[in-house]
Amino acid sequence: MAHTYSVCRKCESVNKVDSDRALAKAPTCGKCGENLPMHGLVTEVNAVGLQKLIAKSDQPVVADFWASWCGPCRSYAPQFEQASLKNRNAVFVKVDTEANPSVSQQLGIRGIPTTLFFKNGREQSRQSGVLPEAMIGEMLRPLV
Ligand SMILES: [Zn+2]
């Protein structure tokens, strides 16, 4: 059974979420009952949530760094969502760089969208620009 992770906005617990169940019904936090910030299989995380999730995940984590004012970021979103549905052996997250200004500096992100691939708590690779869905799968292959 495929699973993913989401971090609760209210209590900051990292929740392990069954992927099929998450697609059928909006998942809630196992600790406090708050709705988890998930769209399909893509989870929104803040800077703290990203670090927690990367530390806890037993799967590679694919993180899209974006902002609402960025046109290419918005056109990337559907492809990123598609990739999350096709690669259920990875965790897909989105980080709003406007709401989390420190995160870009911390990770040395110069432009958006940029996609970072993490495994075992560490960055493995990154690619800037809008990535075709198939390319996300290719970049994941050595990590799964
Ligand atoms: Zn919670």
C-alpha cells in the first residue's frame, strides 16, 4: 500500500497518510483532527514542516519551491500533481517561498520554480524551471 506524509499546520505532527485514502477523502491529523494541507497527493509545507518531513520520510521527497505571483510556477502545478499520482513511491510537497522567505536563502534557491529531491534527510539533486512530468520520474528513479 502506497503512503505519503503530511505535516499538520496546527500541531506540526508529521502524519503518515495512506495514498488511496487521501485521494478518496480529505485526510485529517491523527493527533488533533485538523484537516491536513493536501491537494491530491501534494502536501503544502512550511520551512519547519519541510525539515520535519524530510527527516521522517522513508521515501524520497520531491519539493516544489514556488510563489503565487510566478506564472511558470502556476503552469507547473498540474504537472507536479500528475507526477505525484504516477510516482507513489515518493512524497510530493510544495513550499511557498513568499510565505517562507528564509527557506530560499537556507537552501540556496535562486529562481522559481525549482524542484529539489531529498532522500535520507539530505538533498540529492535539484532542477530549476518547469519540469515535464516524465522528467520528475526520471530524476526520482535513482532515489527509490
Ligand atoms: Zn494536528
